Amino acid sequence: MRLIQTFIFLIFGASAVLGQAEKPAPISDEVKKLLLEAWGLRKKNRYTDALEKLDAAEKLNPNVADIYALRGDIYLAPRRRDFDLALPQFEKAAQLQPDNPLFKLNLTEYYFVKQEYDTALKALTKLITDYPKLRMDARHMAQYKRVLCELKLGRRSAADEIIAENFTFMDDTPAYYFCKAAISFESGNPNKGNEWIKRAVAAFKFPACEPYYDAFKELRWVPDLDFAPAPSPPKKP
């Protein structure tokens, strides 16, 4: 799983995603620093160290939703997959900021990773309905995940309908390309799927494509080293 990044709220506020003048409660510089350090450690798969940073941040301010969202993401890392520990963290984040759609989007990601596609689809559909002003990149990610859920539920026509209503190759996100790739992978044509991925990366560059590609890792359509066992430490001479 890749956490839908919420740290943008720490700097720009909810208006960056919602298109509204809404702002979250102030967060101290010390808590921000710990959160960013935890995020950096998580990206290096240093989960224990990242969790320690989050524990320290929680002691300073237990009402920061990002703490629980990131902790849940760590629990869902491929080498951990602690579903029972992750869910309360995502729920806590969503409870602390009930009007923040990104924390709800992370919660839908939990169900996606757990392969509960029907539950994820319903949550994603409700999210899009509840937040019609959701910023385009977040909205496209939610619609893209709806396409993947429909495909995994065996409803190709419903997936095609979502694509036709929401995406074109001229969009400012790679959603269209990755939806086409998803159809190819689900139809048993990985070569064509990889061609669509290459076209997406050529048009948008890898950083913009990475969150979309990450979903393919979860579905095991593309390789992911994070799913392999952690390497053994070197033996002492």
C-alpha cells in the first residue's frame, strides 16, 4: 500500500484538496518534523524507527490525524500486513478529521489492500459523492480505484463506463493510461498492459505514475520487491 499523502494539509490546508477555505488545526513544528522523519523512514522500510517517531509525535499531540494514517500505512506494508492493527489507525485518523477526504481515501485503500473490493468500491463511490469538489488528482485516484474494484469483481462493462465518464488521454493525470493497462492485465495480456504503463511514464514521468503503479503491485500484476522476504543480515566473521 502507498499512503495517500496527507502532509500537504500541514502546509496548505484542506483548501488544497477540497477547493474550499477550510483549514486544519495548527500543528507544531516539532510534530511536523517527527512526521516527516517517520515518513522518510517508512519509505526506507525502517518500520520500527518510523513507529518510534510516530509514538513521540503522538505524545506531543495525540489529535493529529496524520500520525494515525501513517501508522496504519506502516502496519499495512507488504512485509507486515497487520490488518487488525491497521484498521483502528485509519479509523482514528478519519474520526479526528471527519471532513478531510484524504483520510477517508486512505481508509478505502485499507479495504482495497485486503482485497475486499465490494466494500472498497462502495466507500470510494460514497467519497466521490460526498466531496464533489475533490481536487482532480485525488478524484482521479478514487475513480481509478473504482475501476480496479469493478474489474476484480468481474464487471468489465461497469469499469468501461467509469473510464468513459471520467478519463481521456488528454487529462493531467495518468489515470486513463493505467485504466487501459489494468484492463489488459485483467484480460490476461500483460505485454499490452506494460505498453500502456510505458506510455504513461513517457507522458507523465514516474513520480506522477507511482501511486497508480503501486496498485498494480498490490494486485500482483507487476513485480514488487517489497513483497519478498527481508534480506538476512550479513553473518559475522
